[in-house]
Amino acid sequence: MIHHIMNRGERMKYRRLGKTDLKVSVVGVGTWQFGGDWGKDFNQPEVDRILNRAKELGINLLDTAECYGPHHMSENFIGNFLSRDRREDWIIASKFGHHWEDQWQNAWDTKQVRLQLEESLKALRTDYIDLYQFHSGSDEVFNNDDMWTMLDKQVQAGTIRHLGISIGSNKNIYQTNRASELNAKAIQVVYNRLEQEPEAEVLPSCMEQDLGVLARVPLASGFLSGKYKPGTVFTDNVRKNRDREENEAKLRLVEEIQRTEVPAGANMAEWALAWCLQHPAVSCVIPGCKSVEQVEANAKAVDLVRVDHPGTWRN
Ligand SMILES: NC(=O)c1ccc[n+]([C@@H]2O[C@H](COP(=O)([O-])OP(=O)(O)OC[C@H]3O[C@@H](n4cnc5c(N)ncnc54)[C@H](OP(=O)(O)O)[C@@H]3O)[C@@H](O)[C@H]2O)c1
């Protein structure tokens, strides 16, 4: 249990991302939010403030995607920031598989993916992406040797440092098991105190293959911050479209967890992130972030994180 391993006052901790040479901060920043779907539009100064603060706190990992906001919006915000910062200080994880035409559409053809890479590099204002992830496509589009061959050539050319797979379903063991064969070195999966399904098959397979694991949605879409009570009506594009009854059941469970598992006085968001980070397969969490206050709170989770984790970065 987390309160037995508390070690307050430590600074950022780092882990190796599977068999890559990447040293990632255990807490990263998820940037789907910068695309405007979460009930708040962003501007460049706000993004700069969040990312500057993240850097001060030792965070070096940003997770973005081709389709967070129209026309690579999240990537553009990050790219503008990077153009005034040291690119090499950051590990940029982005994704492929979608194309904007009035709205985001699937685009898994090899040529389309190649074009998306060009567009992402341009938006990010960089000549390489550290981790380029298959963005939650079906097994059918995943089984495209031509696409993986093209991506591998990009790895050889240096435009992509490493390939990854962001699995759409938490139990997609098929795509997880094929990762090493396709030269993919990291899996991104939904993993949090409310969603433990990956523990059954996906996380063991990642350990077996020595893949890095990015735990996404680590706050269960904000529910595990403990700030929402049953009866909350969501108005943002993401949470308002989810099943109302399911939301209610989750919020009731969160109340129970807060009462029975979270140590008195602890911040629940910090506790929830540290909960994910105690699994031996997990390299980092990538909580989505909307403000400087949130990035600060999320970075504090590191004080609850144990240093004897098998992924701990050793100099
Ligand atoms: N298929 C894929 O590959 C895929 C899918 C989903 C997400 N992702 C990635 O994973 C990242 C994280 O997932 P997510 O954003 O969906 O879910 P999440 O990280 O579980 O929740 C993020 C939300 O929690 C709230 N929050 C964050 N920090 C907080 C804090 N310290 N205290 C209180 N509330 C806080 C914010 O919303 P409010 O303040 O509005 O509550 C924020 O928008 C995304 O940004 C994206 O990069 C990838």
C-alpha cells in the first residue's frame, strides 16, 4: 500500500523506457487537452507556462498526437514551445493513424502515415520524434507489413527514434505480443486504480519483452483526483459523451477508495499516479494537464514513488 512506501521530499525520478536508451521522468504531461476537447481552449502563452513549469519540475516527457485538436493543434503548441527551448531536453511521444478533413478520420494507408509523419515533424518543429506510436487502430490495420517496413526505414533514417503501440483496448494482447517483432519498444495503455485489466496479460507481456509502458488516463479522466462527487454533470466534449450511469458508478467507487485507501491528508491525484507507478511494468504516467497547478500537483506524485522499482534509471 502506498502509505508504507512514502518518501516525501524527493525530486523527480526517472526510469528507462524498456529497452530504449530513453530516460523518462516517471511523470510526463499528456497533451490531448491542448487540442481543446476538454472544455478549455488554450493559447500559446498558457501552454508555454505549463511546459516551462513542467521542465522546472524535472518532467521531460510529453505525449501528444496527430489528432489532438484540428490541424495538429497540440503538436503545433508544443512545436512553438520547442522552437524556443532545447529540443534535446525533451522526449516527444506522438502518434499516427488519422487525418484531418473537417473532422479526424482513420488514415492507415502507408502513404497516408508517411504524410502524417511529415506533418507532425513540421508541427513539432523538429527533425525527429522520440517515440512514434500506432494510435489505437484495429488489428486489421495493424497487420500491415508495408506500413511497419516504411516506419522502420524512418527509424534507420533517424526521423523516428523509437516505435511504440498505443493499444485501443486494454486487453489487446495480440498487438502487445507482436511489438518486439515489429521493432516497437513501448506500449501505451489505459491503466489506473479503476482500470486494472492490463495486469492480467498486457503488462506481463511488456515485462517479458522488456517494453516500456506509458500508463495513460492515469487519473481515470480526472475522476481519481477526488474532486468530482456523484451527481456531477460534465460539459466537456470527452466526459459528457460517456455513459451517465457508468460515470456515476465510478464516482461512487472513487468516494469509497478515498475513504478506505487514500491516507488521510494525502492529495488523491498524487496518490492515484503513484498507485500506477508501483506496478513493475510501468515506466511512466502521462496525466493530461490543463493548468500550471495541475502539472505541479501531478509532479508531486513522485514523492510517493519507490526507488527500488526495476525500471529505476541508474547512472
Ligand atoms: N488512444 C490513445 O493513445 C490515448 C487516449 C487517451 C489519452 N491519451 C493520452 O493520455 C493522456 C492522459 O489521459 P487523459 O487526459 O484522457 O486522462 P487523465 O490523465 O486520467 O485525466 C486528465 C484530466 O484530469 C484532470 N486533472 C489532471 N491533473 C489533475 C490534478 N492534479 N488535479 C485534479 N484534476 C486533474 C484534468 O481535467 P479537469 O480539470 O477538467 O477535471 C485533466 O484534463 C492524454 O492527455 C493523452 O496524451 C492517449
